[in-house]
Amino acid sequence: MNPLKRFGIDTYMLLLIGTVVLGVVVPAQGIAAVGLKSLTYWAVSLLFFLYGLKLDPQSVRAGLLNWRLQGLTFLATYVMFPLLGLALSPFAEPVLGPEVTLGILFLAVLPSTVQSSIAFTGIAGGNVPAAICAASLSNLVGVALTPLLVAVMLHTGGGEINFDAVIRIGTQILLPFVLGQALRPLIGFFVARHRRLTLLVDRGSILLIVYSAFSAGTVSGLWEAVPPARLGALFGAIVVFLAISMGLMVGAGRLFGLPREDRAALFFCGSTKSIATGLPIASALFPVAEVGAIVLPAMIYHITQLLICAFVSQRAARQLPEDA
């Protein structure tokens, strides 16, 4: 037995760490970056096609009608996080400066991740249909609500809403899922007999997302956007932000008596933030010269949440019964 497993570090976690290092040391550039973007796109589409084949339509309907879980996730994303951001920003600005602090407020109003939060929910044995509904609705609403909240919180206006995120969610996620649901009566049995296929796509898509995030950050020079001391302080602030949000999600799940599967979905969908939706919105709302510093908190949060969620989901998976 691998002695590192006692600390939650297994082969998959080692692959994740290796992927992080690879993204920093050997980032994808040029044609390789274009190929990586295309590969990640189709891997995620395949993931949701397989979810569509695997999930019973009644389970999807039940997930959408799970008002407690959907309501808690929405409140966490668009009420709890903005309040946390407003509470932390006065302490952050003297240390991090105005642009990076603005980035923390921007981070606070971003929607939840879609691909990774659902994949982590699946790995942890959580309520995947409800997670699909919660994460997708969060992003669809967030395309309009995030710029509005930015204007309210920062007293700024102007800028056009970028609707590319809506199209991406529809074509990359919802369409493959609906197609999988439609084909489920014909080939759904194949996925049911080959569960390792879904697991492979789950984890493979997360590795691609991690490598893409680190590569993009390295190539754009994002890691040099602030001095090392300020970058360290920002990382500390983000860890505190993430720890508070995850702690509140755990507490809310227990307080409202959610079953284990729903608590997993709430944890991963309610505490994560999406740069896939956030970066296009930032480019539409802020001047080009300021975008790098503003999205830096979101990049660090995104990368940190991936690593922590991978650890949590792996640990939860090991606690599941063999036939779960």
C-alpha cells in the first residue's frame, strides 16, 4: 500500500501535482495551446454526453426540483460570496493595492464552476443531476448578474455583457447532456457496464483544466503581475477566503439536514468560482491594462480550489461503499 495514501495522496493526486508543475515549467503555447483548448473542449463535451447516458431522466428532474439545494447554492454564489468580498476588501486594499483588491471583489461575484464542480461531485459520490442543474443555472444567470453585481459593488457602469459564455454552456455542456439523455435508451447500458470509462473522463478532464489554467497564467505573465511579497499575501488572503466559504458550505449542509449526496453537491458547487465564465466578463467590463491584475485573484482561487476539491473528492470516494 502506498504510504502517501494516509495523507490523501494517491496516484491521481500525484498526477494533479505533476500537471501543475508541467503547466508552470512547460506551458502550452502557440499551436499547442490551440490544440489543448480544442482537446479540453471535446473532453468536457464527452464528459457531459456520458453523464447524459448515465443519468436517469427522473433523477435530473428531481435535481432541478431540489429547491433547498438549488436555493442554497444560488445564495452561496450570489449573496454569501459578495458579502464576504465586501467584508475582506477593507483589510486587503492596504496590503494588496486597489487593482488586486478590485479583483477580489470581482472574484466574489463570479458564478460557480461547471465542469470541475460536477466532476468532483461525481467522484465523491454526490448528487450529480442536482450539481449539473445548480452549476449550469449559476453560469447562465451569472452572465447577466455578475456585471450587474460588479456595477453595484464597485459603483461602476458601462461595458457590454459578453454572451459567448452562454453559447459555450449551451453547446459544450447542455447539448451533449441532452443528446446523451436522448440516446440513453439505446446505448445507456454500455456506460452502466463500463463505469471506469466515466471515471477516466471525469479525472482526465480535470487534469486538462488544471494544465490549461496554469499554462494560461504562465504564458500571460500573470505570476509576475505583482511583486513576490504581494503575491504571497494575496495567496494567503485567497486561502482564507476559500476556507471560510468551504466551511460555510459544510455548515449549511448540516444545518439544513441535507443528505450526504446533496451536501457533496452543495460543497463543490457552492464554494467554487469559474474563470471560464469570469475571464470573458472581465475582458468586457475592465480596461485591458487592468485585466491581468484584476483576474489574478480569480486565477489563484481557481487553481487552489481545484487542488483542494481534488483532495476532498478523492477522500470522499475512498469512504464510499464498494457498490455505491
